[in-house]
Amino acid sequence: MLLSGAFLIALALLGIVLAATGGGNHSRPPQPRSAASPTSAPPAGSTTTAVGSCDLPAGSQAIPWSSPPATRWGTVGSMQVPQNSGVYGPQYTRGVFATCFAHDPAGALLAAINVYAESTAGVPASEVMRRYAVGAPADLGNNSGIDNSGPVQLAGYRYDSYTGQTAEVTIVIQGAQGRLLAVVTSMQWHDGDWKYVFPVGGEPSYQAISDLSGYVSWSAFG
């Protein structure tokens, strides 16, 4: 088994999984493009903001099936993440923790990506899940995020479904040497914010992929 049942959305062992599943047959995909920046979006959220109630308006309910929402790039842990604090979120940051994403499809997508990024900041798995997940067991232990065997970055996504209360997206993470892992990620609108739905049994559905065919390319390095 490549994934630990104790804590995964590939958070604890994603670096190891990418190395183990990459193999010799996986080639580096063409460099993903980055999303266009909005003309009036606030900066990417490098300044810590006091946490208050989530009150971003629910924006467009259009699902970003074929192109990413307009964002800038910020850094969470060791990952570059898309952010638009005044439109999609996160509305608030405290240290490495970012909260309050818009109640719309783009907000759900950014919240899902943020969960992966939080795991690269050396934060214990139990703390990440306490803040960002529903349905996680209390005994996750203190695993400290993604293995440091190589850089891990966002490469793309596929939007699978959206109901207003739930969102299903597949996030593609790029590891060392361009290896790609596509992880099915379920989000739920819970207590005024998007939360990661901890998978039954602790393991998400995932697969190693050789390129981004069928996915929307999205990277800070395009």
C-alpha cells in the first residue's frame, strides 16, 4: 500500500507516492499556463489578517470547467496557490492558515487546493484536518505534511460536479521530475466555509497520470 490509512489526501506521503508511481514511463507534461490576473484583485495574501466571520458574497455560480478563475499567486508552505481574497478567498489568513472561501464553484476549488498547500507548511496532520476537514478521526497523530523528497506544486484540475453544498474536483499535483498525481477531492459547505471531506477509510481515490489530457492546466510556473 502506497498511502497511509492514518491520514491521506496524499498529505502525509504525497512526495513518496509521486516518486513511487512516477516510473520510467511518465514524461514531463508541457509547462502549464497560469491564469490571467484580475485587474482589481487585492494582493495575494502575504499579510496576516485578523480572523472574523466569513462574509464573502457568493459570486458567479458558473463552474470553471475549461479555464481557471482569475487569481493571483500566493505562497502557502512550499506551494504556490491561486488566491483572490476579495472575490473567491481566502478572506482571512492567520500565519499559514487561510479561511473563508466564497460559496461558489471557484471558491470551492481554491479551498480544495489550499488543503494540499497547508500540508507543506510543516503543520501536524491532525491540526490541518481539525481546521479544514469534516469527518476526520481524532487520532490522526502528528504527521508533519508532505515528504521533503522533492518540490510539490499544483499542475491542474478537473471539475467533476457541484451542487452548492458539495463540490467534487480532481486536483493534479506535480512532484519532482514532473511526475503527476491526480487526487479526487470532495468539499462540503459547512459552517460558512468550504471543508475537505475526509475519505472513508482514510484514502482518497487517486491515480498517477502521464500528462494533463482531460484536465485544466493551472500552475504558477507557466
